[in-house]
Amino acid sequence: GESVGLHLPTLSVQEGDNSIINCAYSNSASDYFIWYKQESGKGPQFIIDIRSNMDKRQGQRVTVLLNKTVKHLSLQIAATQPGDSAVYFCAENKGPAMYSGGGADGLTFGKGTHLIIQP
Amino acid sequence: ETGVTQTPRHLVMGMTNKKSLKCEQHLGHNAMYWYKQSAKKPLELMFVYNFKEQTENNSVPSRFSPECPNSSHLFLHLHTLQPEDSALYLCASSQEAGPTYEQYFGPGTRLTVT
């Protein structure tokens, strides 16, 4: 089976509320994680990343939390807006991050959670 | 836009046809990728090119043949495909190949094999 997964295929939230999207991973050696957003008809777009030496990283309205003890990753979106409607999926590297060279197949992708914004 | 363009956006082909997908990046990157995205399945890496050299072939069937004539262009040649090959094919680029280099994706080509 895949090593990266999501707990819910669909998440529905009210506009203005905070959204939390979860991801579980099984590779203890993974040390780099990424969240992507994919809007309908578009390719995935990088949102935020985090390395395993951090527990939390914040961006603009987004926060990624990493719990290495239970191998859990989450994406929090503050004050969810209609434009946040998309599929969100996480990715992890299969082994220690390579800072040059290496291979893109170091990334394992999750299936995705469809975030639906209710007006 | 992301700086990565793909043509065509939609393609319907029979199992005996030969077609090609094209990707072009305007970002000055040195690595380009082909991915397959099927419904309800995770993104699958197919091929990686770094500085025009193929560095990864993720056990992809030979009916898919990539070509990278220069670091800005990437093609995926298709022949004798199967219906299960119907999917969204995504191209991406990054400064160099490697999981920690941010990848920029194109909008994809929606392929239907009949």
C-alpha cells in the first residue's frame, strides 16, 4: 500500500471557518514534506513545505504541523475562502532529503482531500 | 500561470493511434518531469530529465516514450495505448531534479483512450 494517506476524501467547511486537512505517513526516514493544492482544471501548486527538524511552519493563512511521534502531518487554513476550494494532497520524500541531484521519485504522494467551501 | 504550458489540453485517441504530448517551461529550469494522475489514485511519477538526461524511468511501459530535446521542452510519445492509460498527464519542472526543489506543474493533458 501507499505510505502516505489522508484520513478524509472530502472535507466541507463554512466560509470563514478554519480548515484542517490531515495526512498520515509511514516512512520514519522521511524528513521532508510538502502540501500541494490542485484546483479544478489545473496542475498541483506548491503551498508549503516542512522539514523534519521542525514541528510547525507558517505561511500566509496556512500552517503545517508535523508530529513525528505518530507520523502525522496536517495543513491548517485560516479563514477559509471560496478560492481555497480544491484538492489538497501531501507528499513526503522516501528518504533523507537530497539537496542536490537525487531523484524526484524521492517523493511519495497522497491521494488527496477535496475541500468544499460552504457559503 | 505557473510558467509551464502543455498541449494539447485534451486528447482522445484510439488504441492503434500514435500521438505526442508537449510540454514547455519558461522558467529556466534544468529538470522536467512527466506524471500520471488517475482518478482516486496518488500522483505517479513516470520520467525525470535533469539537464536533458533521463535520470528516472519509473517502470513505465514502453508504449510511453519520452523525449527531451532541450531543457525547455519535453515530449511524451504515445503509441498502442490501453484504455487504462486514460488519465491526466502532468508535466512539471524544477531548478534541478530532487525532492527538495519546488516543482512547477503545467495544467495537464486529459487523455482518453478509446
